[in-house]
Amino acid sequence: MRWALLLTLLLAGGAVYAEPVIEEWTVVEKDSEGNDVEVTYMTIDGVMVHETDPAKQPQPPIVTPGTESTQEQAGAAPSDAIVLFDGSDVGAWTDTEGGEPRWIVEDGAMLPLKDAGYVKSRQEFGSCQLHVEWATPTRVEGDGQGRGNSGVFLMGEYEVQILDSYENTTYPDGQAGALYGRAKPLVNASRKPGEWQSFDIIFHRPIFNDAGEVVRKATFTVLHNGVLIHDHVALSGGTWWNGPHAVQPYKPHGDKGPILLQDHGNPVRFRNIWVRELED
Ligand code: MG
């Protein structure tokens, strides 16, 4: 049913999200003292408001929350998350060719060796919630895009920029938290170099039609160190470099892709990486 609806909307080229169907009616009932009272009933997508029958309104699944990280100690993932790195090993990752990554684990963090290249997650994801923590080098070297540059890519395509943006000015659509070349963060919530920082990313994948045209753009909601920096932003296209003043357009791809961590020549460290898959 849902897929039929989705297909219809895709063929129509319109929005994917359907408005909820709300119905409302009033009946006369007896109260506990036998008096007539009017009671209004309302359903949203066929489910009564304040329904208690679990056959009609199932209880949400129970998830044990994770623990918060501190600067000294990485937190833990919630119980239903897929853990991509918990400080022990890089087994969830390969190099971009699918081989063993030249990234190492040091003090509970993963980081690239020199010229290691990107790593990608073995498991692929579409729409998801991604938590990742990162720290740029304590010893500050370079400036602009050359200082603590890395990045986390959704579906192997869409980069949320990692950069040491603490007292380090660069083009706003390339600073820490930018959707690279597409959208600057609402604010600069950067911590000092060497300190652990976090991204919490709510990502909905783009949807393409058979002609390879995007019929629903990807969306990003991102918190940087707990501060909202993208509020359900529709990504206008791809984020790959296309010369100094352009980025590449969308190009069609499948429903899932890997999480990619960038090696941009700076030893940026990562810890506590986990994903929760979302419905589109
Ligand atoms: Mg980058």
C-alpha cells in the first residue's frame, strides 16, 4: 500500500510525503450518570486519537539510550544502533576498493596513516540517523581548508565537512558542519583543536526516477556539539569538488551507499560512530 502510494507520487513527480487523512465525527453517548453527552471522535490516518488498543496503535519499540561522551571518555550507542566504531577495531570499514584500511586505532580513536585514503563502511545505508565524533589535531598546522580537514559522507556522496573551524576562517560553505559547497552551517559551534566534537545527522536520501532525475532531494538536519546547524535542509545537489567555485550535480545512485570518512592529509581522529536506519 505504502509502496503503491509512493510509486504514484513518484510517477506524478510530486511530493512524496502524503498529508495525513483526518476524520472527525460527533455522537451522543451516555455518561456514567446516564446523561446524554456529545463525544467527538477523531482519527488520523484511521487511528483514533488516544487509542489504547495495541492492535490499532502499537506501542513504540523500547530502546535503551546510549551514554553521553565526555572529552575523556567516549559514550556508548543506543541499543538499536548499528555500531561502526566503538574504539576497539576498524572491522566495520574497508578502503575504497574494499581492502583492508590503512587506518589505525590509537587510544580508542581511529585515524588514517599517512596517505591512507578514505575509508568506507562495509554496511551500506540510505536514510539514517548518524552519530560521529571527531577531533582535529591538537597541534595546529595550516589554515583555511588545510587545517584539520576531513569529512563524513552519507551514501558515499554527500559530505558534511569536518574542519578545524575554531578561529580559522574559510569560505562558509566549507567550514565545519557545512554541506560542502551547498549549505553553510547556521552557526559555528566549533570546539578548540584537539577537543572531541560531535555530529548528529538526520539524513533522508534523495530519490531518483528511471531517467536519473532527482524527484526528491536529500535532506539534512544536523547538530554540531548539540547545536542545530542544519534545520531540515534540502540538498540542492552533489557536494564533490568541481573546481574552485562549483560542486557537482546530483548523479543517480542506488537506495543505499556507504558512510565514507575522508582522509584529506590531516590526522583527524574519530570515535563512537553509530547509525540507526530510518524509513525514507
Ligand atoms: Mg572535507
